[in-house]
Amino acid sequence: MPNQSMDQVFKALSDGTRREMIERLTRGPASVGELAQPLSMSLPAVMQHLQVLEAAGLVRSEKAGRVRTCHLEPAGLRMAEDWLGGQRTGWEHRLDRLGGVLDSDEGKRS
């Protein structure tokens, strides 16, 4: 089910609040309270966003006592990065070929 996972990753990253959470977790693990602090939403809403990130494999969390700590899962981001890199390479080749065609057409006109 790689496509489903990829869909989940991009769906999770499509939301600005979740991207903000990911950005915060790039600096290290954080509790749910720390993630919620700069956001203007309820703790249950923050938990819903975290559930989406966890389901997509971008974040994992562990509970110790009353504190739930969240960690970034680089493998999920790497999968998206690899897909985007492949797309970028394909488009760069197409644009290079187009540039070659346009350059050769300019040479024919001169």
C-alpha cells in the first residue's frame, strides 16, 4: 500500500497547523502541551492533528505518566522527499529537452 501511505503523508502535510507541528519537532521531541502552546486551539483539536500525523507515519508519541511526548519520524518525510525528488528530476529532463529544441529552432532561424 505505498500509494495509500504517500496519500496519507501529503494529506497530513496539506494542513498548516500540522506543518507547524512538524517544524517544531525538527528541533527535538516535544510534549503535546508544548506543541499546543503557540496554537490557538483546544488540546483535543491538537490531539486530532497529532493523530493524523501519526497515522501518516510522520510522528510517533509515547506516554510516560501524564505526559505524552511526540517525536518526528524521518522515514515518512523521506518517502515524500524521495517522491518529490523523482518528480523534480523528471521535469528537469523535460525542460532541458525543451530548451534544446528551442535553442536548435533559434539556430535554424539565424
